[in-house]
Amino acid sequence: MKNLKEFNSKIEFVLTDIDDTITTDGQLHSNAYAALWKLSDAGLKVIPITGRPAGWCEMIARFWPVVGIVGENGGFYFRYLNKKMNRWFFADDKTMIENRKKLDQIQSEILKNVPGCAISSDQFCRLMDLAVDFCEDVPKLPESEIQKIVQTFKTAGAQAKISSIHVNGWFGNYDKLTTTFQFLKTEYGLSEADILKKCAFVGDSPNDEPMFEKFPHSFGVANILDFQTSIKNLPTYVAIQKGGDGFAEITAQILKSI
């Protein structure tokens, strides 16, 4: 990974994870939220790419200085434009209902076999996935238990990704990357070459790895260093600081380059 100060490319879109990327210890601090506004005020288009649920994404798309949001690890995107909320979902209503029944079965198995985990407190806001909490509101589980959660999803034929706080599992051939491309191609008419040239991504954890691998302009806040041995594709640049402070640091460098 390169020193952040080596970045000097002009970009138009900032794609960013939320948890532990723009938040710090579970909270959105003033400097990180101000950084979002600085990017927007400078004419850059900000798009959160998150594992957080539909209920949160509805609010974020409406109230934050963003042009849209990809949620539940790519299950959908929302764009609030001209006082209308535009929503795209990977699956139709019937498929989502069928998938929820299967996820409910997986939930029972995980809670039975992995003591100490919990279903995330925001699960009631979710449409596409099941989020299992391993350190947000519970004492952090050992890696072996986190992997047991992942394996339970995979054995059932579901996808599973580890964030900094949850294991998210879902049915469907999508992830953060595929739906990010869907958003940018559909809403902005960008080609793949345009996307890779004009976009930067900021993240912090293993479920951001497809984004780190694909985007040449990729950034990690300093807590990405905690995962150096567990992910293959690291970001191109890394901040000195963690969480929201690191995001503010990255924002300052991006703004120097426009």
C-alpha cells in the first residue's frame, strides 16, 4: 500500500463504506460528516457502499450529502432525485420472500451453534440479508467462531461476507462491486472504463475487498491494517489515521487533487 500523499488523480465520484470507515467506535463524528459535505460542496458525487440495511439507506439517501447509496452489500441501491426516491433491487418481491424463509432457517442454526453471537439490532430494517453481530453489541468473538458463522451460510448455499462488525449472508449473485457498477451505469451512463477512471473507493474491512481489487483509486483507513493477513487484495493507498479521522484525512488529499 502506498502513502496517501502519493495520490494526485482528479476524480468525480467518491464511493465509501460507512462502518469503521466514516464512523469511529460506532459513531459518526463531526469531522467525518463535515468531510462528506466538503466533498459534495466541491462538486464530487458521494455514494456510500454499505452493508447497512434498507431502513438506514432510505434515510441516508434522503438526508446526507450523497447522490445515492448501495445497501445490504449490493442487494439494492436507492437514489433520491427531484423529490422522488428511486429504488433498484437485485431480486423481485417473490424471491425476497423465499430467500427470507431460508435465511430464517440459517439464523436458527447459527444462534444454536455459535454461542455469543447475536442477530444485528438493525435486522428489522433489512430486506435482502441476514446480519449476524460478532462485535457491535456483543463481546468480540474469536476468529474461529466468526468463520463458523461464515461456513454455516456457505453450507446452505448462501453468500457470506465479513465486515468490521457483522457477518452478512444472502442468496443471490451480487456484492458491493456488482451493484455499484449497476448504479453508475444506469444512473450516470458510465462505461466500465469511465467508472475506473472517475471513481475512488474508501473502505476498511474484508467485505470491501472486491472494491479494493477493482478500483485503481482505492483507499483504506488505517484500521485496514488489522486485516492484512486475512484479505488478498488491499487498497492502493492507506491513511495514517483510523475510522472517521482517516476518512477526513483521505478527503483532504482528494480535494487537493481536484
